[in-house]
Amino acid sequence: MKKTYCGQLNLKNVGQKVDLYGWISNKRKFKNQTFVDLRDSTGICQLIFINISDPSLTKESCIWVKGQVNKRLEANKELASGEIEVLVEDYKILNTAKQIPFEINKYDSANEDLRLEYRFLDLRNEKMLDRLRLRHKLFLNLRNFFDKEGFVEFETPILSKSTPEGARDYLVPTRRKGKFFALPQSPQLYKQLLMASGVEKYFQIARVFRDEDLRKDRQPEFVQLDVEMSFATMEDVFELCEKMWKTTLEPLGFKVKTPFPHMKYYDALAYYGTDKPDTRFEYLISDISTNVKSNYKYAKAIFFDKNVDEHISAINEIFSKNAGEKLEIANVNSHVFQELKNIKELAKIENPTIFISYGNNEENTLKSLGAIRTHLNSIFQLADPNKMNFLWIVDWPMFEWNEMEKKYDAAHHPFTQFEESTLKYLKTGELEKVRAKSYDNVLNGFELASGSIRIYDPKVQEMMFDVLKISKAEQKSKFGFFLKAFDYGLPPHCGIGFGLERLLMILTNSMSIRDVIAFPKNAKGIDLMSQAPSEITEDQLNEYGLKLQK
Ligand code: ASP
């Protein structure tokens, strides 16, 4: 008998004998009949057992059945196979399931840690599997797209040297005592070396590792769509990426409007209080520094037309978590605002509630208000969930002040080309005014990608390292292998790297990036299923020449 699948049976099969393998998704008894929803990789179909009451037919047991397809008296419109049922003639329990730790179909109410511990059960849920199937289709479409565009996929090493993306490295000890590999934070140096090799058009769906504080859109290991091109401009990168999302996402049912708008970094900050603005909803920031009297240099405001009374304490907390200095929330008619000049005209909405962020550090004044704007969206669902607002953020600062180490860091990475017109600020020491030829791709308030035009002149690269106070010795030990290419015909090149799981999280409306990864780590970076990371033995420590601190 030919193997058949639950989700594929329909009226055409009525009268046939079929053979099915699957799991018991649900079970109901009615007099001498037992109804079972049998689930396999294609979907669900209803089985009827008559005069068979087998206690081993437990939920989530794996079984084989043989039976006859009959038309149902009453169709179930929710199921593809809802017009038929299978009358069981023979069956075998292949593996009995114990009492399951959570209801697979009600996983939303189950504890996430428990779901992660039993991830193989969690993935039996159709909704979970559908997300991973979408992931597969997207990756397939991407590979086909790049192949058609003349790009070649190269794999770069996992056991490698540190790449400067700004996070902590994951290190791998070796038996060559005192020598460590670093897992790549990105294939950055390798892809630039491939340009030196004359590859010209490179891409990779690459696994990368960053040991940083986890958030709902971060995992210690994730997948990056990494792209690099020689002899190309920023516009070439934008055009390629816009075509890429249109070509790969539209067949999957997502509408992509191109070209993507461009927004300057400082405008994003000024109007949205973030470098990854969600442009699906309004309530932009206004500068009211000259309209109010206060002891602070800056006053920035959002005018809002909904009642926030219940949310005041959460809003205050978010404000201070984001380094806000002083926040005032009140109705426009409140005595608090009696001294404000022209505020009603500025507001453009009737009778608004005003949020004013006061501060002496402009960036923090804006960012803390931007965080409130994002929070207001999560409370009031201001953004249309069906919209996909892709956006390029351009004209970035080159450097970022590192308060802890009292020095400047590269805002993107140290291989990014300077915006020539701002090079003069290197001489005057006004490093915050130096701009970079870098760009971010943003979607609905999430940073999807970063990229840049790269330095290919060894003198410029040296100048960059000098500004970043990376000593000659450090340059040699960290990047020596890479810097050699600057002396052997390195072509002009540029590229970008996308976080694919972040995109999948947005596309599937998932609560976290964990939902689009088959076996993710939990919010604390632990794989609850295998309990990794775990301790190693004294012998292993000795082999690596390592000693644990007490
Ligand atoms: N390596 C960069 C990153 O991971 C992307 C790029 O510049 O291509 O952010």
C-alpha cells in the first residue's frame, strides 16, 4: 500500500484504503467510538476507532493506522482534510507518549522555559513549524536570487580570529596551551579578503556569534546574510538589496514597496529619538527648547492624543532606563504648561497630553523620549501590523565616545570609509563631526542590517587605527593577516550584513527571535534542552592548560 499523508486526504480519496503514520494530537470518546486527530508533517485528519478502547493511545504517541476513507457527515471547515475521516481497521502503537509536559496546541500559555526544555515537542505545533518552513523558503529564495545576480556563496571559517563588531567574543581553547580561537562576530575580514581575491560578488548565509546582553531580538549565535561587492557604490548596494527583498519576499506573500526611503541618522534621532525609527506611526518629536523656560539646555516633546493615566509609572521607568534626565507628562491645559509659548499651535492635535523630556545631553534627551514613543506603540498598537516600512538610515557619525574607556570607538567598524567632506574634523579634533560612508537597513523599528563602503587605501586604514588608538603592535597581532591585502591590489569594495532571524521575527509577528530558531538559547543564553553551556572535567581542563578561578 502506498504511504498517504493526513493533510492531503480529501473527498477524492473516499472509499480508498489508506496507510497513515503520525502522532495523536487529540482524542475524544463518544459511546463506543474514539475520535483521534492524527497529525503528521502535512497536517491533521480525523480517525475513528470503533469498539477499541486502548489506554496506550495517549496524546502525542506515535502510531501507524490502516483504514478506509469515508465522507464525514458534518465537515470541519478548519481542516484541509475536514470533509473526510478514516475508519480504523488496524493500528499499531509505535511509541507511547508519557503525560506531556504542556499542551502542544496551547503553547502560548505554556512556560517558555518548559517549551525550550522539550523543544522537540514544542516544534510539533504547526505554528512553530510553519515559521521554520518560512525560514527555509526565505533562505532558498535568497540563494536563488544571489545566484541569478552572479554572486557566489563562500563559507568562511568558524574557528577563527576576533572580528571587531563591538561585542564580546566567544572563545575556544585549544590543546596548544594558551592559544584560543575566537568564533566570528561576522565574516567581515574574510569577505574583504575575498574581494582582494577578485571574487567581486560574494554572499553567505553565515552563522555568527556575539557574547552580548540578550534581548528579544538577540541570540548568542545567529544567522547573517552577508554580502560584499567590488567596484560598487552605495546606490548599487541599495538597489541590490531592494530588489532582493522584493524578489524573495513577495512570493512568500509580503508586499515590499521600493525604492526604500532614505533618512539621515541625525533626522532619525531628532524626530524619532532612535537610529531605527518605526515610521508606520506618527507622534514625532518636536524641539521646544525655545518655547519653555527650564534649567536644562534642551526640551523635546511628543504630543499624544490618548489617555495614558494608567501607564505613567511604566513610562517613567522606561524614561529613566534610557538615561532621560527630567520628564514631564501633563495635559496641554494643565497649569504645568501655562508658561509654554505657542504650544497649542505646535501640537497640531486637539487637547493633547504632552511628554516633555528635559536634559543637557541632547542625544539622551531624544533617545529617552524615543523609547517612550516605542512603548506607546506597544500599549496602543499605533502601527499597522500589515505594513512593512523599510528604510535606509544614512549619513552616520564615524565615531562613538566610549565613556568607560575614555576613547573613541568606530560607530560601525574600523574598515568603514570616511565621508571626505568631513575629514577636516579629524585635524580639528572634533571627532563627533566626522561622518562615515555607512548605512543601516531598518524595518518597522528594527535594525535589519548594517553596511559600509570600505577603506582600501592603506594610509587611510592606518589613520583610522591611529584615531581609535589601536597601537601598531595590536594592529599587527589582530589584523596583520588582513592588512597585508592592502599592499597587493585591494580593490574598492563595499557590503552589508543582515540579521535574517530578526527579519523572520517581524514577518511572523513573533514575540521573540527564539520563535524562528529551531533550537535557541533562552533569554539567559542557556540551551535548556541540552543544558549547555556545561562544566568540563578536570582532565579536559588540564588538556587545555586551563585552571578555573575559585
Ligand atoms: N560586518 C558588518 C556587521 O556585522 C556588516 C558589514 O559591514 O557588512 O554589522
